[in-house]
Amino acid sequence: MITILGAGLGGLVLARILHINGVDVRIFESEASASARHQGGMLDMHVETGQMALEAAGLYDEFRRIVLKGGDALRVLDKTGRVYLAEAGNDLRPEVERGQLRAMLIASLPEGIIQWGHRATEVAAAMDGGYIITFADRRSVRVNTLIGADGAWSKVRPLLTDIRPVYTGLSFAEARLTEVSSRFPEQAEIVGKGTMMAVSEHKGILAHREPGDVICSYAAFEAPAEWSAEIMSEAGGLFEDVLKRFGDWDRSLVDLIARSEKPLVARPLFALPVGHRWGRRAGVTLIGDAAHLMSPFAGEGANLAMRDGADLAQAIIADGDDIEAALACYEAAMFPRSESAAQESAAGLNRCFNAQAPRPLVDFFLGMHSDVEAIVT
Ligand SMILES: Cc1cc2nc3c(=O)[nH]c(=O)nc-3n(C[C@H](O)[C@H](O)[C@H](O)COP(=O)(O)OP(=O)(O)OC[C@H]3O[C@@H](n4cnc5c(N)ncnc54)[C@H](O)[C@@H]3O)c2cc1C
């Protein structure tokens, strides 16, 4: 029996591939049900990671049915609303809503594999080998093989390393507009069908079109580590704080935040050190953010979590009863892959937030894409 902690995208892909290949698997998940929390946000699925994992899970065709058509369009602006780059998209990195993707993976597993409402508070080594997971309701379970797929603040990670996520210095405030075609036509136009990135002077307003006539935006800015705790302690503090920071930005961009449903959600960004690794420990490993949390500027975190899940499942299936060989094989490929993505992610963050923005970002996209539709400078 393989035990996974966490039913995020990584844990679900792992469970799905193991299950369809006849391996006994279960997931303990802290949320009370599949619909307990709005998952939100758009994800673009990359060929060699997210899409590869969906193929291995036998869910690629189903995934294509929930792709947001034209959702990979891209616009880059500055704070005045001037457009530097507008690209229609080419479907190489199709966009999907995270909640729909997660729901598809959950529905692909028989009832009972995911044990909802199991929030682990501690994971410790058992005296006789294996590991003991203790849950918030004080029940505990002993497991032989444990996969930490429990995200940024993993309870499994301390079994393998003392390293903890470090604040990147950048925070997001998340905003949402609904019924945008009728209520917010100006914002619908400025965002377009996919992603809009307005960046200037170390700040940004980043927006994605979501299915159901919704725009999800992030105001992104540098803030000290204590910022989110301080601002959340005052009612309405986050909203006022964010609007003050973007006081000299064009109104049509600021309205993506100012006219949002309330409350805004504070998302300080944390990352693990680039290239960190751990030594092999019997019966346990990590996938996804638990293994390699990074800032979202390479758009790789969810994709990597899914690829990790697929690779680990395939290693377990290939190595039969030799679980140690499987875990070692998985880690040997995962460490260099996540290191290079984390480097790219750190570079992506610097590309967006600098004094010359949006120029470095525009130059990057021009170098990457050959099919840019229009550039207005
Ligand atoms: C603002 C933002 C934008 C992003 N945009 C993108 C993007 O465009 N593309 C992309 O690829 N990535 C993106 N990412 C990164 C992506 O969200 C993560 O990398 C991805 O969700 C990691 O998946 P995971 O399965 O490892 O962990 P998670 O999605 O964090 O899932 C972990 C699961 O474990 C459960 N869990 C946690 N603790 C416990 C516990 N103690 N006990 C039991 N269960 C537990 C959680 O409830 C959750 O279900 C973005 C991240 C942010 C913050």
C-alpha cells in the first residue's frame, strides 16, 4: 500500500496512475470534501510536464474538453495601459481552470481512495520502521511507504530535510471580477481572452480570463515579510493598502482590483532554495511543492507536481516490489528537473519586477515566440 499525504494535482496524478496499474494506494487529505475550497486560478499545461502526466494518467482527451479556448493569448502592458505585445496564442500550452482539472482527477479515482478531512499535524518515524501520521482529531496511522504531496508547508518534508520555505520579498493580492462582458467591458478588453501582464517599476497587475466570464487578477508588489500578518489584522486593510500602492497606475488597470469582489486574498510568495536536495531515507519521498516550492514565474509549479506524480508512479510500477529502487530512481530525475525550473522561476521573477519593466519581459517573449501578432511601442 502506498500512502500519499495531500490531494493536490501532484498527489492525484500519482494516485490515478498507481490505481489504474493495480497498485494499492490511498490519499489522506486535510480538506473536508472535493468542493470545500475554491481552487481558482488558470494553469497552462506544458507538453513535457503537465500534458505528459495527463497522457500517462489516461486523461488527456478528457483534459482537452475542459481547456479554455484561446486562453493562452498573451498581452504585455505597462502601468499607463500602453500595449507592448499582443499574441493570440497557439494552443501549445492550453489553459485550464485549476478547479476543473482537480475535479477531473478526483472523479477518475474510485470513492474511498481519498480520505477527506484528514489533516496531518505531525509525521514521525515509527520505532519498528515506517512512519506514523497523526491527524488533527488525534487519530494516527502507521504506514510503510509515505509520499509527501502536501504542498508548501509539508508535514512530511521535516523527515528528510530541515530546510524551510523562505519569503521571496514579493506578495500578491488576489482579486476577482464576475460577469465581466456585461459589467466590466473595459477590463474584459484590456485583459483579452487569456493572460494580461502589466508591469512597471517593480510592481505588476497580472490577470487571467477564467471560464464563466470571470477575470482573476493579482496585484503584485514588493513588501516586507511581516506585511501579510500586519495588513490582515485590520478589516479592509489589504484593500486600502493595495490601492495606495497602485495610485499612479491607469484607472482601467487599477479597476481590476478596485472593483473586485471582497475580500481580496493576500498571497505572500515563498520558495525553497534553488537546487536543494536531501539524502535517501527508506520509505519516504516528496513530490510537487513539498519537494521544490518555487515562485510562480516560470508557470511550472503545478506542471512539475503532476510530472513528479507521473514519474514516481511509473518508477513504482516498473520496480515492482523494490520500492527503494523506485524512490531513488524518481529522485535522481526529479532533482535536476526541479533545479532548472526553479532557476527559470527566479529569473522570471526578476524579468517582471525591475526598473526597466516591461522591456525585459517583452524581449523574453519576443525571443521565445515566433508568432507574435502585434507589437505597439
Ligand atoms: C498565485 C499563484 C499562481 C500560480 N500559477 C501557476 C501556473 O500558472 N502554473 C503552474 O504550473 N503553477 C502555478 N502555481 C504553482 C502551483 O499552484 C503549485 O506549484 C501546485 O499547486 C503544487 O501542487 P502540489 O500538488 O504539489 O501541492 P498543492 O496544490 O499545494 O496541494 C497540496 C494538497 O495537500 C493538502 N494538504 C496540505 N497540508 C496537509 C496536511 N497537513 N494534511 C493533509 N493534507 C494536507 C492540501 O489541502 C492540498 O490539497 C501558482 C502558485 C501561486 C501561489
